[in-house]
Amino acid sequence: MFDTIIHAISELGYWAVLSALGGLVLGVIVGAVPGLTASIAVAILLPLTFFLPATVGIGFLLGVYKGAVYAGSIPAILINTPGTPAAAATAMDGFAMTQQGKAKKALHMALFSSLFGDLFATIVLLSVAAPLAAIAIQFSAPEYAVLFLASLVLIATVSAGDSLKGVLSAIAGALVGCIGLDSLTVAQRFVFDVPELLGGVPLVPLIVGMFALSEVLIQITSPLSEASAQISRTVGPPLQRKEALKCLPTLFRSTSIGTFIGALPGLGAEIACWVAYGIAKQRSKNPQEFGKGSLEGIAAAESGANATVPATLIPMLIFGIPGDVVTAVLIGAFIAQGVTPGPLLFTNHASLVYGLFALLVFTNIALIFVGLLSIRSFSWVVRIPSSVMMPAVVVIAVAGAYSIGSDPYDVVIMLIGGVLGYAMRINGVPIPPFIIAVLLAPQFEKMLRQSLSLSNGDFTIFVSRPISASLLAGFVLFILLLVGKAAWSKRRAALPL
Amino acid sequence: MMISRTVLHAVISAATVCTIGALPATVAAEQFPDQPVRMVIPYPPGGALSVTGAVIATAAEAHLGQPMVSLIRAGGGGAVGATFVAKSRADGYTLLLGDPSINVIRPVLEDLPYTADEFVPIARFTHSPFVFVANKDAPFKSMKELVAYAKDNPGKVVYSSDNINGWTYTAFEILKREADINMRGVEFDGGGPAVTNVLGGNTLAYAGVPSVVQDYIASGTLTALCVSDTERYANLPDVPTCVEQGVDIKWGAWIGLFAPAKTPEDRVQRLRTAFNALAEDDGFKALMKRINADLNYLDQPAFSEMLSADSKAVKN
Amino acid sequence: MAHNKKAADRRVALASILTAVVVVIVVFQTINVVDYHDPMAPSFFPLLLAYLLFACGLFLAIRTWSSHAAELQDHDDEAPRPRFGRGVLGALALVLYGFGVFYIGFWLASFLAVLGLGWLLLDRDATRRFMGLMLVMGIVLPWVVALMFDVFAGVKMPLGWGGG
């Protein structure tokens, strides 16, 4: 087997390496612009790869994917607008740090965490992909249902501040998620004869609207006295080594979570970043820091999100099953080359696969330099006064929303998101649970109903299947721990010291 | 005799109007298309439709004289994209890449914002039969055995289905009706999860197009039961047709191009000519072979016939 | 940012309860259940959510009007109130911009938006000299953005005349 690997790497040639690098740079640019996401970029670039050799074309797409998922953190940190949905959790602490004048630390942490997560997951991909995939394929609706439920509950606790309002936010988001054509029964829910709503509310314009546009409105309406105190103009000192090392346990934990979630077909970075963030907050020694500028928070969010990138390749390569939109497009890229991902892939096209693995490792290393370069290129953004920055953000946001499908519908969603986000923020209702619920609640419902469909209405399916039973047990345990911790800390507060 | 002046006026006006009215049409026919043509793909990227669509779009430029741009409008299982094209300006610049689910079955059975009549077919590009497959550990290894097992155990066979009124869903409905058996399907909202579940042993059977399932059959992860066509499939010579196994199912999936119904006839013709030429193009044929798409070109008259026959069959 | 917590809570509670009621009504009016394979109807989940929303809204309302309320009151009266009037203008500007892109074209609409939003925001910094920069940015930025999206996403910004 080793000769095949060496042979594959030597076969790669300059073009494949260059195109992977080029893809990485392009991906960073795409990710750094709010409204442009990895999915859009990869979908548009797909036809270009048809006429290129497989390693060049697919290597290019992989580079774009990686670069975009990382770079979404840059605008999230600098202007509180996630460049891709996967960076939404990073915005929480990242922007807070920018406001405290510590943008550079945040950016460095994001890069470091991304690299860590990526590398770890790549190692997993290269070593235990097959056994992991064999487990992953056993996951069906009941297991997903428990996972989604756990994630939803976890997220409701993630919001800094009032948990009741967090729950309200999540429920509202879940209701918004119900809008559209119910896939299991083709019933139309909350569609009101607007054809575009049949597809539901698209996540990207909603996120951009709720983060960026609401920020604009908040700054417009903030009282004069608060004005100049708001945003600090410096990037601050770079990340110190011991600050980074302190986050290592979080990094390991979040990366494992991200790898696991990525390896499950159908789940991607947008979910992983929040789950990793939520669990990190629970396990942290300083949970109150989360949301106010915690490096741990950024570490968790970014490593979790970036770990999914190599991990989603696992079900894709082993079974030909897409993990998210990008992997679905990648499968298309493979098919266009006459290669079908799936059980015969390693037998028939080993050199291609190993060549791509080599490119994955290469892009990981290259990301160090590309990342540092991009941080340097984008840092000056912080020095721009927000009154100048905000209109520019709005213009980019509108262009971005429009570019999704050349449809006014997306722009409208973004505008509504902006007003809604503003209303939520001035009333202290946190936004993250809303967004996650829009994403997860419909999935949870779907899995729940598919489970019942599988079992013919029998609710015991959740405990009769071994995997879902253990997941469920873990979830119940987790809830008990949560409740216990809350009750205990209340008690401690009440006791005289 | 004196022709009344009014009549004369009327005739002259009518003649003028007709001449003037005819002018733009003839001018347009020569110039059409003079800007890029949009092909709307109603499913999320990465699926069979979008890959085939991308190949068509790339190769079509040479024959159309203008680039062809893929526009992805996914959602509602195809309903969003289809509605978009149905309601768009019928100038020949917006086309829909459709399939049986969107253009034949669902408009008949569901209350959608568009109807099948709002489209005029241009050409059909691919046609694939369905291969019924089973999980390798399932208690049946052929269609005959499946039918027997299902008859002995009504309601116990659970199969993977994709969307209500989707490709796989319909295939199994036909099977259940023809063989008069009782089986339960679980809708997994798409081919991907459906395949995943049958691979993982959560369901026992599935029906998919050869390009999706043939690798699994070759590696033994799935057992092929039968092919729903009039003759055996070229790449799977060992798989019997469903008719051979005693169940008369001859139905397949296709991908075709449509334009809004009100598109001017000459533009439709122009598109048809272009795509007819495209189907003969060797480069295009090679690309289609590479993506394992069963190129089975059916141009307009035959396509329309097939569509109306299919839609009658569904109504029953 | 400071806000009057008690009033905010009340608004949220009210909004939740109202929304919940509206959702329930809509669900019963519009979702017609067709019998297919699954035991859980499409109306079940939205209804469940609506009931939960109602319950949480009620809970919040009770909490606001209870004894805690008095404590909250004290802290927030001193904080300056947000300037909602400008907020309405801002929201209006955004909406007009969003639709304006399709009627007067991306470039013109963006130019106006940059000027308008800049004026609304600049008041805070109290530096009028930035308006000149705004003018320049309003002209240059749309071109740059449109070019960037054209090159990287193959998407052309709308030219206007109600097309899109």
C-alpha cells in the first residue's frame, strides 16, 4: 500500500498542488465576504472542473471548501457578520474581543483552532475512515432525532443571559423553520401561496440580516453618549503561546465533536460549531466569559467547524453519501470525472484518492501561511470608523443576498431578518438559539417522524435500537447534570458565607 | 361595385397590423438567442440532475450560439424551481430541467402553484430504468422472493422511499399495485438518505437508477432484484427484468428540458434544433457517458407523446 | 446596550403570546392533513411549538409582573433610551434600498444607501468631514462589489427597471 501512496503523490504534479493552493486563496476570499459561502462558490465552480484532470479539479474544490470555512471567521470577528453560517458561533466572542481592542488575538485563535481541527480530522480521515463510516452508516432517523434534540436543548442554554428568553428565541426559530413544504406529507405549512416560501426560509440571508443589518440599526439608534465608547480602534497584541495552550483541552474536545458530527451523513459545520461551543461552555471553568470575549469560545467554535471539513469526506468517499451541500457538489465533481464515490472507489481509483489525501494535508499546511496573510490583509478593517464601515457592509450584504439565487426573495428575507434581529436585540432576546432552531428544528421533526414511520408508530424504537438507546441515556444524564448544577449553584448562592 | 370605405379601412388596417406584427417575430427568430439562456435546476446541487444539467449547459453553447447558464432554484422537492419557470417571462430564455416527478406526477396528484400544462417540452435527454435492490442481509434475493416474502408477511417489509410522489416512491407504488402486496415505505426526503438507510440495514429495499446503485451491486453491498425495463440493462447483464420475475413494471426516470408554455413557437423550434444537434455531438455523448447518464434522446414529438401517455397512466 | 429590562420583558412576553395565538389560528385554517405513512401529522409540530411559545410567554409575563419587577425598575431608569425614531428611518432606508436595487439598479441604489445610512450613522461621530468620504465610497464601492461578485460568483447585479 505504501508504494501506491508514494506513487500517487509523485503523480500529483505541479498543477494539482497549484490549483489546490489557488483554491485555498479563492476560498478565503469567498469566505471572508458575507453572503458568499463555500456552497455557492463550489456549486458555481463545479462545471469548470469537468475538463480538468481529476486531482486538479477536485483538489481545487477542496481548497475552496477549506479556505471558505476558515475565512468565515474573519468578518465574524471584525464586523459581527459571519462570512459563512459555520462562523456564526465565532462571532459571539470574536466580535466582543474586537470591541475590547483584542481583534488580533481573536483572529489568531480562530486560525489556530481551524488548523488544529482540520489537521486532527484529516488524521482521522486517513486512518480510521472505514470503521468510522461503518458505524456512521448505522445511524438512522432515531439516532439523529436524539442528537438533534440534544443539540437543541444544549443551544438553548448557550445564550449568555436570560435562559427563558433563549428558549423563546429557539421556539420562534423552530416555528420559522416549519415554513415551507413539509417533505414527508407534501402539505404546505405557512406558505400563504408565496411560491418561494415552499422551499422554506433560507439560512444565509437570514443570518446576514440578523447579524449585520441589526447591527446597523443598533448603531443608528444607540444614544449619543454611548457613541464613541463603542468600538475600539486597535487590533491589539497578538496571541500569546500560553493563552493558546490553555485552550488545548477545549480544542481536543471540540475537534472530536466536530469530527464526529461531520462523519455523520447530513450534518455539517453549521451545526458542529454550535454544539462544540455549547459543550465547551458547559465544561468550561469560566462559562460566564462565553459571549463576552472568551478565547475558549472561539477555539471551540472554530475547531469544531473546521474539523467537519475533512470529516464530511468520510461518508462521501466510503459510501458516496453527501454530508452537506458542498460534499454533494464534490460527488458531482467525481461523477463528472467518471469516478463514482462509494465502495469501489478505493479499489478502482486508489491513486486518485491518495493523491487527494496528500492535497488535503498540503492545504492544511498552506493554510497557516494563507491564514496569516489574510489576517494581515483584513486587520485594517478595524481601524475604519463604524459609521463608514456599516454602509459598506450593507451594500456587500445586499449584493451577497442577491447573488444566492438572483432572486429578490433572498434580499427580502435578509431585510426581514435585520428588522427582526434588531427587535430581538433591543429586547434582550438572544439571536443564536433562533438561528440554530431554524436549522435544527425542522431536521429534528423530520427525524422524529421518520423514526415513527420506520417503527410504524411505535415510540419504543428510540430505546430498542442500541445506538439511539445509548445516545438517549447520555442525553438524559446530561440533562440531569445540568439541572443538578443549576440547583446546586443556586443553593450555594443562597448560603451565607 | 363600390366596396364600403369602412371595409376597405378595416382590411388595410388588418393587413398592416399583420405585417408589422409578423416583423418582430421573424427578426427575433434570427436573433434568438442573443443573450445567455438560463436553465433552472430545481434540486440542490450535487444530484444527478445538476450534474447532467451542468454537462448540457457546458456543451450547449456551441449549438445555441450563446452560453447556457445553470440557475439553481432548489426547494419544495422541485416545486420552487418549477413554479419559477412556469411564471417567468415566456421569451425562451428561461428553461426548466425537469423530471417525471416534477412534470408529470406531482402536478396531477398535488395542489402545486403550477400545472403540467404550463410547460412545453423541448427534449428529453436521459432515460434510466429503475433497479430494485435489497440490503445484502435481507430475507430475499430476487424479486420473486421479495413478492413471496411480502405476501407471507404483509406490512413487514420496510423499504426506503425518497419523497412523496418522487421517483422511488412511484416505483414502489407501481410494484405494490402490480404484485398486490402490502409493504411499508419510509420517506427519507431524498435519494441520499434513502440509500444510506438501505445500506445500513435500517430498511430492506430501495429502487434507484443504475448510476447510483451499480457500484453497490458490484461490490455486493446491495443485492439487485430486477430492472424495470423492457430488456436487461447493458451494464448489469445479470439482473433480470421485472417482467422476467413476474412483475410487469416498465417505468423509468428521465431528465428533460422544458420551456414555459407561452413561449413563441419559433423560439421553441430554434431550441429544439439546437438540442437535436447537441445530441449528435460526439463530445457531448462522451461527456454523458463519463457521468454514466443513459443518453436516450427523445426529441419533441415523441417526448410530448410520452409525457401525455405517462400523465394519463398516473391519473389512473 | 442599555434597555429598560422590565419593559422589554413585557414586550417580549406579549409578542410571544400573540404570535402563539396567531400561529394556532393559522395552523387550523391552512394545514390540511393528508393521510400518508407517518403517524405524526404535519400540523402537530407547529401546534406543539405554539403551545410552548404561549406557555413561555405567559411565564415571562408572570415573572415581569411579580415581585422581581421592583428591583429591575431601579437600575434602568437612568440609562439613556435608544433613539427609536432614527431606527425607523434606518429600517425604512434599508427596505427602500433593498427594493430600490431592483427598480433603479444596484449602482444607483447603493450610492443613495451609502449616503443615507452614512448620514444616519455619522451623527454619532459628530464629524461632518466624513461625508466627503461617503460620497466617494458611494460611487466606488458599488462598482467594486459588483465586479467582485461577477468574477467570483458569476452573478450580475440588477440593472433596474423592475427586472431583477
